[in-house]
Amino acid sequence: MPKPDPSLLAPSRYTGRHVIMPRFGDLDYNMHVNNSAMAMFMEDARFCFNRNNGFYDDLGESKSMLVSIAIEFLEQTHVNTPVTVHSAYERLGRSSLTLLQLVTQDDRAVAFSRGVVVTATSAGVAMPLPAAFVEKAHTLMLRP
């Protein structure tokens, strides 16, 4: 994935916010937050964003799957200072949604991701996004 468009690095454009405190166990050999820990921060924020916005409730018996994610690590992230994961939907398709996430620490953009989530039946067959979710999801899109 090429470096993100600078306009996507403005936290004010995102509709969701989730704060996480990095722990000592999240560090790598160089004493920076490990890339895999950053992916877990994004996973936690993605789950909370979707749960808080009713996505999982609207799915009913169906399920969702992350089918693609690209992460750009922009700067080093340190322990003992909270990170904020900003989330917003970039696009809604028929059976998928694209979620953008920006991670900041001390007002610095430290990571960016674009992920695609697909809705499916319990048998794993793609199905349309729930209509109730689509109605409210438009208020959760990336702001201009």
C-alpha cells in the first residue's frame, strides 16, 4: 500500500475514537511498540467501533470477516503514552465495507490502515450488508 494521502491523516475526519494504553509487553527489541501489537490495537478499536455502532446487532445470525487489511507504520510508537485509534467507514459496498483507521500518539500520526470487512451467512456465503446498518452507517463515514 502506498503512503496514505495526507488528507487521511487528520483525526477530525474520523467518526470513532478508541484510546489504548500500550503496555511493556507490546514493545519490541528496540523498545518501540511492536508492529503486531499495533495490529491488535486496530483490531480492538475495529471491534469496538462496529459494536458501538450496532453493526454486530444488525447482523443477527450472520457474521462478518476481515478479508483484507493494509497497515502503514508511519512513526515509532512508545510505551506509557496512550494511543488513539480513529475509525471511519470509507465505503459501503453490497456485502462489504471499507474501514479506515488512523492511530495517533501525542498528536502524531503513527499508523494508518485500510481494511475490508465482508458480511456472510453462517455457511460463509457473502450476503448484503444489513439494511438497518446501512441506514445509520452513512453517519459514520469519513468526514470531508
